[in-house]
Amino acid sequence: MHKAVSVSASLGSMGLLRLFGVSWSWSLVAGLGVYLGTRSWKYFYIAARTVKRDLNGLYVLLRVKLALWRYMRNGSNIPSIFAHTVKHYPNKPALIYEATGETWTFIQLDELSNAVAHWARALQEVSSSITQSMARFCTGDLSAERLASLGAQPLDPILATASRHSLSPCVPPKGMNDRLFYIYTSGTTGLPKAAIVVHSRYYRIAAFGYYAFSMRPDDIIYDCLPLYHSAGNIMGVGQCLIHGLTVVVKKKFSASRFWEDCIKYNCTVVQYIGEICRYLLSQPVRPSEKGHKVRLAVGNGLRPSVWEAFTERFRVGQIGEFYGATECNCSIANMDGKVGACGFNSRILPNVYPIRLVRVDEDSMELIRNNQGLCVPCRPGEPGLLVGRINQQDPLRRFDGYANQDATKKKIAHSVFKKNDSAYLSGDVLVMDDLGYMYFRDRGGDTFRWRGENVSTTEVEGILSSLLGQTDVAVYGVAVPGLEGKAGMAAIADTTGSFDCNDFFEKVQRGLPSYARPVFLRISPQVDTTGTFKIQKTRLQREGYDPRLTADQIYFLNTRAAHYEAIDEELYNAIAEGRMSL
């Protein structure tokens, strides 16, 4: 009976895949995975628990894949897809700019885009006679002084006289695999890099968000994220260009105005990234936070310690958490609201979406390989580096890399899944549970080892932030001469000047094991963040616990005296020379 169920499940999955136009070889691998997996009662239990989720994920995956194949076959690109959207919703509001209250319908947005395109193609025709010095043009509400400081000319008067009609196609025409633009990575742990975004990648990011989180054409999105980043630009505005949603663009995130804006514009979907949800929780209670129509919050970086508090306080029905980088080929999404998870991969059809967690040395982030030279897959509960198999012929599996080829090569490994294959290295450590849900653990290099234990900076940051009433906290490891591993250090934002070391010590004693308690503290008026509201640690790690490099107060955990004490130059030298025991 058990084998009959396994075979039926295998054949059913193969038939379903064939129904969506997937090759027999892919179907066979997937079906065989089901059959082999369900031979164990544990896997049969897993299948029963996850089949609905996995089939929904398969539906979303195939829907995006088939749409991309159709667009590629037809020679489409993002502008042509937008032109199709305009025909469907000509007079519907496309973009609303909150700062000025301006609204562009789809036809108006199309005409303005055409004006910009005409200007750029005039420019292209005379480019050979332009000197090597670059001319800058700016559009928007910029003062004359601001334009002068940028060394730029106003673009709006030129656009006012430009044609609003569609241009003739480019020669040669641009397709889904051509470059659309560059997006710089946020640079949380290093310098930003210019990631290549081709047309198919733009569509893929926007479409996965739309289908995975069940967005609708009548949704109104509140986008308070910077448009130079893929979350605000593609996941947000991309829903307008591709699927016809109305997007409210906020010039700058405001925690105090967030819910009032949502009510004003009847928003049903909001975007978050990094620490935004925690910033909202730290605001005083106000009536508007429950008087909105928001049903879905989409983004990444929502800490598990904030997740339930956010949904309960603000009555947001669904969290659409996802994991992904602009350039990656291993994005995942939490489609069913599993608290804390950033996505999943099927345990019963693992080969349908070829991503994997592999073992790494968490200090060096070097891949660990077996006797055959292949990467070692992680077991459930074992943290590992997320990787995705590269296939440049598949728009979902391709990796286009960065403008800098050296940076691109550093993100590719070979012989990962099988001999001589290629895979994208995400640089992020995740952990997967028995059901295939994945949880973000740390950026590569953020986890550090102290007292023989691995310390997750993400976990410690979440706990400390909660203990301190959702305060900004950055946790990182710092080297101490003569000692193995790295000692934990926490930079804590103290906007009121009321930080109490004794009270903090009592809290960390209750909330953290001894090895995870910060050995050093840095108390600052604010903690550095990127433009996408992620904690920035590069400068903090460089300056360490040396009081001579900062005006911030630095403290040291004196375990013998059981309290934190301020570090002066004399104490710093004692620690650096090994005369003070840690």
C-alpha cells in the first residue's frame, strides 16, 4: 500500500509537470525524488505536511517560467510589456508621488517615458560630437542651488518640448536577455557592487512577488523604499509596470507618517526592508495604525522577534517575507506565513528548484568538499551557505553577475551539485528545518566563534534589540591579541543619553548564554545604516574597541567584577597586551 501511494505520487507529480510543459527528464528526476523520499514514513509525513505549500510553489514557479519563455519567444522586453499594461489600464493611476501629490495615469506615464526616450535618442545621435566631459541632467523638485551644486542642467524644460509618441524599436532590438540597467548592492559588509539587471531578471523579481504573495491588479502599494534598490524599484514599481498596480511612491520613509499615508491613499500592500518594521513598532500607539486597509506586507529582513508583534499590533494579515539579492539565482519566498522563515524549498521535489545549503567553514566561508570533490549538503538543522545551480539558458537559473568581472568570478564555484557544474554563492548562511522552511542566520563572515561556540550576530542583535525596547543594535566580532576566535561587540544606539550599563548587564545575563554576551559595548547616538535600512558594520568592525578612534563611549565586560566598565587608553592597552583577563 505504501509503495502504491509513493508511485501514485510520483506519477502524479510527473503528469503535473508535463501539464506545464516541463521536460520529461526534469519530471522523471522530480517524480523519482518523491518516490525515494516517501519510502520513509518520515518523508511520507513531510509530504503530507508540505504538499499544499509545494504545489502552490510549483504553480508560481511554472507560471513565471512559462511567461518568461513566451516573452523570450516573442522578442519582448520590459518596455513592450509595459506598453501592453498601458493598453489595459490607460486611465488608471499608475504612480502617485506622495511628496507633491502628483498622480500619473498609465497613459501619462507612458507619454512621459516616451519624452525621456526621445531626448536620450537625440542625445545618442549627436554623441560623437560631444566632448569627453559628461553632461548631467536632473529632473524633479530641485532648487537652482541644488542643481548648481550637482553641476547639472534641468531636464524638465527639455522634456516639455519632446515628443510623447512611441519610438521606433532599437536596432538591433533589445530582448529579455539584454541589459536593462545596473543596481548597486547595498554594501552591508563591504563596498557596493554594480549588479547587472537584464530584462528577464526584472520581470522575474516582480512576477515572483506578484504571484507568490497573491497580489491583485486592484492593489495599491505603499513604496517608501529607495528606488535605486531592487526592492523599491523592481518589487515595488515593477508591479505597476508589469501588472498594472497603483504604486504610491514616498520620497523618504517616515515611521510617524507611515500608517496615515496608508489610510490617505487606501493602500492594501506595504513594503518593508531591513529594520523598518522594528522602527514602526518603536513608535507610540496611534489610532491610524489599526484604521488602514493593509492586508499584506512584503519585504525581507524581518526579524523573528519582531514578526508576531508587528502583525498583532498593526493587524496586517499576511507577511510576504522573501530572501533574495538583486543578482542571485536562488531567491526563495515564504508563501504561507511560517513565522520567521524567509522561504522554503521542497523536501519531496528538491530538484525542481536546484538550490541547496552546503557546508562551509563559518570562519573563512570556504566550501567543505567530500572525497569526490563535491560540496557537502547540509542536513536539516545544520547551517550552511545557500547556493544555486547556474544555467545560462534558463532565465530563472542564469547569473549575470556584476559590471566588474573579478567580482563576478568570486561569486561562482564549480563542482557543487555535480562534477564540473557551476553555482552561484550567495554569501549568506541559512538553516533549513525538517519541512524545508529556511531561516536566515547570518551574512557570510558575520558569524564568529568565541569560547568554542559559534555566535550568530543576527540572533544576538534580535535579542538585544528586544531587551532594549527595539533599539538599533549592531553586533560583530573583534579580534583580541593572544586569544582564539573573536570577542563579541555590540554598538547600541542611545538617542536619549540614558543608557544604563548595570541594567543592561542584568538583562543580558537573563537573555543570553555567557559566550554570546557582548564583551565590548559601544554606545552611540545612532548606529550606521545603509540607504536600505540595514545595519552597516564596516566602520564599526574597523575601529573595534579602541577608544582613541571614536568619541563614542566604549565599555568592557569585567567578568570578575560582574559589570561593564568604561575603557580608557590604559585599560585598552592592558587588554591588547593580555594583562586583562577576558
